[in-house]
Amino acid sequence: MKLLGAPLSPFVRKAVIVAAEKNLDYEYDPRPSPLGWTEDFEKINPLKRIPALLPDPDNITYAINDSSAICAYFEKLQPEPALYPSDAEAYGRALWLEEAADTDLANKIGMLVFRPVFFNLAAGKAADIDGAKDGFEKLSELLLPYLESQIGDADWFAGDMFSIADIAVASQLMNLNMVGFAVPEDRFPNLRAHYERCIERPSIAACIEGNEKFISKSGFKIERVIS
Ligand SMILES: N[C@@H](CCC(=O)N[C@@H](CS)C(=O)NCC(=O)O)C(=O)O
């Protein structure tokens, strides 16, 4: 199978981390990106979004698109280790928190913090740090406090296992780190501790290493605003 999509996309990252947890083999094409689509990408995903997955790399008309669909497919393909709780309530919570991360968290981090820095640098302009700081405050008004309350003093978001909910949240928060921000420990200690717990996992650590290499190869100088 072949996974397509730029490595800094938090949705691509989700799929990469799930595949790594499950030790799945796949080809990877990092080229399709909102900054430049590859020819024929529309035939793979008419919504023009990454990630896309081709179970058969030679058949571009039979794709599985959307990170949630891809991750659920990986779970069926390789059930161990399970990344979706079997308990009904924990399963429901995992899907809800995955959805919250993929929609509102993604939108706020992506549009308000990541893009003002990264897309400006990619366009050869100065990073809009003030814009990103304002964006970060909007993110801190509702969603980060909600996630802080949801994780509380538990290790993981849904039940007592590492799950798709943890991967989805961490995949988005990684985009803060990529552009010099972080979940501040003094304001959101439980969420920060959860993030630190997540990045200890080899699947996530490897993904961060790959992302950082990609940024340093691009030659972008990222100012650290929150450590
Ligand atoms: N719900 C989708 C969202 C995918 C998504 O929005 N990906 C972004 C990249 S991070 C994208 O392709 N955006 C297209 C664009 O901005 O034109 C998923 O989970 O895969």
C-alpha cells in the first residue's frame, strides 16, 4: 500500500503514527501538499486533502482518504496492538476526542498558529509571530482548557489505554512545537504531561525526528516562543 501526503500535515502524522504502532509496511509519497498538489491527485481524492492511502499503489481509483478512515482501516488490517478501546464508553470517548482534535483543534492550530509561521516562511516571507501569538491565545480560551479538564490526572484520554484519541491530540499539538510554540506547563499542566508521555513512544518520537529533519532541510529558522 502507499500513503500520500506531506509529512508536516497533522493528519498524515496520525496515519504514520498508527502505522508505526502496528508495524505496518507501506510506501510513502510525501509530495502532495496544500502548497502544491501532484498531477492526478484529484483522481485519488476529489476533496483534495491529505492523507490519502492506496491499498494497491497501481490503482489510483481505489483510495481510502481521510486520516480517520485510514487509521480505522489500519486497525482492521492489523488489530494488534489495539488502538481503539473495546469498552463501549471508552470507544465512544476515543472517537469523540479524535473528532475534536481533527476539527476544532486542527483548525485553530493550523490556521491561527502554524500557517502564520510556516506558510509565511514557505512563501519566502517573515514569520508572522504576533499573529501566531494572537492565534495561540484564541486556542487557549476554550479548547486547551477543555482538553486539560478531560485528561485530568489520567495517563490517557479514553480508558486506561493509549488510543487513537491520544494520537489524534498529540498529532495536532506537534504542529505547535514545529513552529516554536508548546502547551504551556504552567497553564495546562495535565495536558502538557500527556504530551510528554506521548512523545516518549518510539512511534511518535520517530515521527517528530522526521518532521524536524524536514524543517531543518527546508532551512527555515523557527523562533521559539513558548518552551
Ligand atoms: N478530515 C481530514 C482533514 C485532512 C486535511 O484537512 N488535510 C489538510 C492538510 S493538513 C489538507 O489537505 N488541506 C487542503 C488544503 O488546505 O487545501 C483528515 O482527517 O484526513
